[in-house]
Amino acid sequence: MNNLSNSVRLTGRLGAAPEMKALENEKKVAKISLATSYHRKNGKGERIEETHWHQLILWNRQAEIAEKYLDKGSQVAIEGRLANRFYTDKDGVKHYVTEVVVSELMLLGKPKERYDG
């Protein structure tokens, strides 16, 4: 059996610049909020747009690419797998999170390179 049972493909725009973290052993991770839109017509024939937000996780080289070339509004296509996790906040409330761990990242449109200096 192949890995297609947990495969996600999305195309959308970033809601904010990637949130970067440096971890032990020089590993990097980027967290990205990706908006995807769906258009449909309601019962009156009016066009309705629905936007859904997805949390993406990129590791190492892909995180470095995201940091260098992506910013709020950047358009990307990704492929990855769904991952579920939970955490307990300071008030003891358990929160469940579903994220997409990205295996393939494609920059769409013109990437915006950042210059530090």
C-alpha cells in the first residue's frame, strides 16, 4: 500500500510571513498559515466565496526557502501529509491541532526575496 492514504495538496496564499524557529542541531522549522478559497453559488444564484485556513509545517531546507522567498500574500502550492497533535495551555485546557507537514513546496507567481540590510 502506498502513502496516498494521507496525502494533501493545496494551493493558496499566505496569511502572514512564515514564523521561523531554530531548533537544536541547527534544524529549522517554519510555520505558515495558508488560505484556500472555494467559490459556489447559493440557492439564489449568488456567488459565495468560502475561505479555509490551513496550518503548514516546513522543515530544514524548505523552511529556509520559505524564510527567504515567502511573505504575506505569497502564493504557493504544497503537497504533504496531515498530522494531529495536542497541547495543554496555561489554564489546563487541551487543544487539538491538525497541521500539514509539507513534503513538496512550489512557489507560484514572482517570489519576493528579502534583503537584510
